[in-house]
Amino acid sequence: MSITLTKAPFKADQVGSLLRPESIHQARKEFKEGKISATQLREVETKEIKRIVDKQIEIGLNAVTDGEFRRRFWHTDFLEHLNGIEGYVPDIGYIFNGNEETERYNVRNTGKVSFNPEHPFIKDFIEFNEIVAGRAVAKQTIPSPNQLFNQGIINEEIYPDIDEYANDVIQTYRDALHAFYEAGVRYLQFDDVYIAGLSSPDIPFNEGKYSREKLIELALRVVNEVLEGKPDDLVVTTHLCRGNYRSNWAFEGSYDLIASTLFAKEKVDGFFLEYDDERSGDFKPLKHIPAGGAQVILGVITSKNGELEDKESIKARIKEASQYVPLDQLCLSTQCGFASTHHGNKLTEEDQWNKLKFIVDIGKEIWG
């Protein structure tokens, strides 16, 4: 029996990535060493995707993902398969809290940007959707188009005008949305560290020549123009993330600096927001969410450690948020995925499932 899509995002939802099992880590290692073929690697991934789809359905999630099991990183695997974008190894990775450097890999602009009709994520989704087989909603996650505006990606010899670059990125993502829709996607999430970064006092990863105000307005235009003309039955949400790498974070800051523009005007169906610790600030910026507008999926449960939160405390935080957004416009999730990169966060798979089941149980108690 198929799940009704009009309820997405769901009251008990999830961001997307799941801890990679040891079988996938080992298969990737053997593939890199030339001991197994790409086909054999894919067979291992497929087997594990089937297992975790069944588990997500078992614990009661209405939206299930493939755990991003075919990816190494949450963003580069998608972006490097766009025309005009390539993956490469930079001299230094991103620097996270405590001076932790991420694994060195990034993308850069090498030509005119456009969507590749042979993008591997389309095939990946079709196979994933067949595994789900209508038992739940197959949720697809991809990096936001705004991730292509991080400092160091744009080649100014190709695009001296950032607005011309924006126009090509917008068309690229419009074409991507069409391709995913034709493949069967009805629930799509943009993962957006870039926009969350614009609300940080120091604007991490963006020390360029444009003002914060210019970048915020541009980020809004990019997403809204991508969504122009999208099918009514395609649900699109945005996940705002402050960095998630081996349980570490990249930056902090409330949503104050972006709320009056992005919360008020971004035409998505929902915002997945990080609210799991003091880095996130308070719920006051939620007052900019239009009544009856986007759903707000509160990430008040952390994916960065395995300790289960106190249920009554979580309920109290949801009640607090309802002072700014009506309760029926709120949902619940972890603040991020469990493995934005192949390394994964510092918790066990059992911890991961306990967290997701906890979300489902609280969702039933609050919203029925």
C-alpha cells in the first residue's frame, strides 16, 4: 500500500544519511585495491540498502532513504557529475571545530554548468525506489544549488559575472528536478550548509568580495527560481546544516541573520533546522515562518552522539517552538544525518536506530 504523499514532510522524519556498515567500508577498500569490480561493489551496497530500508519501515518511518550508501560525501558525489564541475583534491580540507581538518576533497567549476542527463543519481534513485516498492515514501537528498557558491568553486574566467553563473546553476537544477521527477521522486531535500553559514557571524568558507546581504538575496533567488514551475506533487524541503563531520561541527550562530529573508520567502515545503545545542540559538527566528507556510522540522535530537535525550525535555522544546509556529506546522527529526561523509558520526548503528525510533514514538504521542 502506497503512503499518501500529501503529508510530507512527516511529523516524524529524518534528514537522510545513515552509518555505513563495515561491509561497505570493506568493499570500498577492496574496490580501491582492485580486488573486486564496480559491479561487485554495487551488489554489496544494494544488499545493505535493502536491509536498511526494511529497518526504517520496521521502526515506523514514513519517509525512508538509501542512507546515501552509494556516496562518499553528502555533496561532492552529486556535484562532480554535473557538466562544468569536477572533483579534485585541494591542498587543505575544511577546518572544523577544534582545528579538525576534513578529508581533502572538493569540487570546482571548469566550464559552463549544466545538468548531465546521464547523472548516476537518477539510476540510483530508480533502483532505490524499486527496493522501497511503495511501502513508504522514497526520499531523495541532494546538495542545494547554493553549495555551488562556496568560495573557491566559481571560475571567474568562465563566469566573471556571478549572476550569469547563478542563471546557469538555476537551469541546471531545474533540469535536475525534472529528471528526478520523471524517475519517480516525489520527496526531494536540498542540503544547504551554505545558507546556514550566511547566518554565522564569520560566514565560514565565504570570505569573498560580496556582502552578506548580497549573498543572502542571491541564495533566495537561486532556490526560488529553481522551484518555479515544479510539479505540485513534488515536495521539496531544505535542510540547513552547520557542518557534520565525524560528530564535529564547522560553525555556530542562530538563524537571526537569514530568517527575515529566507524563512519568510523561500518557497520550499519545509525547513529541516538544527536545534540540538546552544550553537543554534533560540526559536525566535521561527516567527518569520509564514503561518500556513512551510513545515518546520525541528532538529532537537542530535545525531552526533548515541545518548538518548529525555523525552519530556524534547516535548517541552517542541512546545516552546510552538509559541512561534503552530504545533500542526511543526515536525521532529535529528538535527542532521548520521553520516554526512563515509566516516560516519561517533555512535553505533544500534544508537542510530534507537534515535530514529525515539522520533517516531514522540511524533505519535504529540501528533497522533
